[in-house]
Amino acid sequence: MNKKDVEATFAKFFVERLNQRYNLNYQIIPNGNEASDVDIYAIAENLETLNLQLKTGEPGLERFWGRRRKLGSGMGSIDVNIEELLAQIIRDSEKHYAKKENLTLLITERYEPVFDKNYALRISKKFRDTTFKGVYFVKLAAFDANHPYEGQIVAIKDIFGNHGEVF
């Protein structure tokens, strides 16, 4: 898949969950203008258009969880500080985009671990003061028999004010 297809996959997943959570009817429209800060528009009748900026392939982001060091039990430990990495992604994005107050930033990831509600609240408190309209962590569903997982949205800064929600 090319970058635009990957962005559309994540945006569609995000919008479907947002619609389900808040009983909305947004649909996605890819932005064909490469020079724009908006990757995808989410539009709905009688609702404000959401301007989505997706972080899908930033250096290091594709290996978001770092290296997994195998321990004797077969378990692994993760050698990356998630909060520092999120801070870097958000900070770098704030510097890059001129009209960030109109952008909803989607930081994307395909695999585990899952954020629990308490950790989601913790990172939300740390990052909700960003100048972006909204910031979400979007984790796609995994269809691997060894890792059945339904996907997850973490509202770091929710556009409706429900910061720290997981859905």
C-alpha cells in the first residue's frame, strides 16, 4: 500500500469509531492537494468539517514501540519511552503546521500494546494543552490468530472535550 492508502485506512477506522462513539455520520474525503496540511477531510451534513493530519510513517514511528528485548520467560520488554516519543511527535508537528488549531492530529500504530484507561488519562493530562484542535492515538485492529485485537482510539485531546477516553 502507498502512503495515501495507509492514511485512508487509518482515517476510515478513526471516523468509524468516532461516528459510533458520538452517534455521528462523518465520511472521509482524501485531499488531493499535496501542498496542504490536511491529509483527509472528514465531512458530515450539519457538522463541522474535520481536517485530519496523519502521522503514519515518521522516522521511528513505524517502530513506535521500540525493540522488544526477549526475556527468559518468552516475554519481552519494550525499550522506548512512549511519553517522550509522543511529546516529540506532537512538538515537531506543532512547529511544522501553521494552522494547527484547525487540525486534528492522528498518531497511528498497527500493533500492541493496548492503552488502559488510567494510562490514557495520564497521557491526556500531559498533552491536552497542545495547540491542535484534537490529538488521537489510532491503533488498527489486528486479525492475527495469536493477537486478536479490535483496535483502539485514545483521545489524547478530544475535540468534544472527553480527554483521555478510550474507544
